[in-house]
Amino acid sequence: QVQLVESGGGLVQPGGSLRLSCVASASISSAYIMGWHRQNPGNQRELVAQILAGGRINYSDAVKGRFTISRDNAKNTMYLQMNSLEPEDTAVYYCRYRTYAGIDYWGKGTLVTVST
């Protein structure tokens, strides 16, 4: 069992920045995939960014060039630096840990609201 705790969400104006953190109870260097996803009410959860084993990074087209995913293996923590935020980025952001066996663990999410 892997527990994930997200933090760093909040209210920010358009054009602003936030940094999300995800602390894992297990070694994130042992994960097959570490990722950030987001979801709005009525919509499906969507991929924002992920780091695959070996270091390959993927971003959704919606955030490419504005968001940066990173991790600190020593702290078992993953980050999402979000710049140039837009109202469309408003969502609950979830941390995901996928094992090599294909098991997914999710955090409870942190709310990001981009509004004036």
C-alpha cells in the first residue's frame, strides 16, 4: 500500500504560479510511473504530466511549456511547477503512483483555482 499526500493548491490569479508537492510513503524511485492528473466535476480525470521509469517525461498538450514535473527521490517527493496559469487549469490535481505490477495508487487531491 502506498499513501500519497498532495499539497500546494490554492487560489491564484490568471498568469500566476503555484508549485504542487506529492509526498509518497514508498520509494518513488521504485515506481514505474509517477504522475499528476487533474479532474473537474463532470469530466474525466486527465493526465497532466508524468515521469516514467528511466526518466522519460510526458506532458499533455494543454500544459506543455507552462508546467514542469520533477521529483526528489531522496525525499520521496514529486513536484509540479505550474506557471502562466489559466482559468482552464482550475481542477483538483491528483498524484498517481503506478507500480511495475500495474497497480495504481492515488492521493486525495489538492484544489487549484485560477480566477480573478
